[in-house]
Amino acid sequence: MKPIIVLLVLFFITSAFGDAKKGKSVYEANCAQCHSIHMTGGLGRDFNLVSYTRTKQEIMDYVESPDRMYRKFGYSANAMPTLPLTEEEIEDVTDFIDALQPFKKWMVTKKD
């Protein structure tokens, strides 16, 4: 009985999160036209910078609804379209973007 419970818990945990490898495919098909991941430029911010400065939840919220979130992110206008992505694709691309930078701006501690 115990192994079954462990397997169910593991299944739930893994299904509750996106897949960064699948997210790369979502990025290439939907985001790469405007967002680079190698600091090579583009209309949108490089996703390495996004990964460093934004929390995973902020990234997901922006992907889901850029027209609602752009002011919160400090932009005066919104150039990003709302993409026709499934919930799973949003989770996957969010995991991909979040995984680009292992260290985050909010991790930096200030010294007095």
C-alpha cells in the first residue's frame, strides 16, 4: 500500500508542474520571433533577463495575460500578443524561461 501512495504523490507532483524541455519547443514555436535567449536582440526582452528578474508566477501571469500585466511590469504599453497556448504549454514555457537562470535577482542580499 505504501508504494502506491508514494507513486500517487510523485505523479501528482510531476503533473502539477510544467516540463522545461517541452517548454523549449513552445518557446521556439511561439516566442523566439521576438525574444532571444542568447542576448542577440529582438523586439521583446531576452528571456535570460526575464528569468533573472521575475518570479516563476510573474512569468506565468504575463504569458497568460500580457494585456493585463504590462503595467505591473513597468511597461507603458503592451506589444506582446495573447498567445493561443494551452494551460500545459503555458506551464511548460514558464518552466523553460524560469530555468534559464538558476540565480535570481530576489536572491541577492544587500549588505549594510
